[in-house]
Amino acid sequence: MPRKILALSFAVFIIMLAMAPLAIAAEEISSAQYKYYGYVVLGCIGGLSIAAVGGGWAMSSAVKSAMTGMARNPGAAEKMTIPLIIGLALMEALVIYTFVIALILLFVKPYP
């Protein structure tokens, strides 16, 4: 094993040992918090799956329509390319926004 990997592994091991008292001192989680995080996880899974399926379906439909239009009228391909890319970016942005909201919900602490 190269020396750099060995040194990095040793450093990570020491950091983990130093963090052990913090994990032991962590406070207990109440049943209301378990329930909250369970609902948040279910909501995030549902939201992300709906956003991903809807985004993928919309993108495939947009690309199919653009390819059909370009095949029928090759002269209009230059005029269709930029609106297609902008539309695909906006569709993908909706999925990314859903992902960001899911991360915010997962990492916010509603209980003091």
C-alpha cells in the first residue's frame, strides 16, 4: 500500500476516534422526531420519483417532437435546437429544485 494511502487511512481513523465521544454524548431522539423524519423521507421519495418520472417523460416527448420536426424540415433544425435545449434545461431544473427541497426537508431540525 502506498505511503499516502496509509497516512490518509491513519488520519481518518484518528479523526473517527476523536469523534466517538460526540456520538456518545448525543441526545436521544423522541418518537415524534422519528415520526417526523419518517414522513419526510416518504415525502422526499415520492416527490423525487414523481419529478424524475415526469421530467424524463417530458424530456423524451420534447426530443421526439424536435427530431420529428427536424426530419420533416431539415432547414428548420437550426431554429429548433436552441429552444429545445432551453426547454430541456428548464425541465431538468424542476427535478433539481425538487431534489434541493427534499435535501432541505431532510436536514432542517424542526425540534429544538
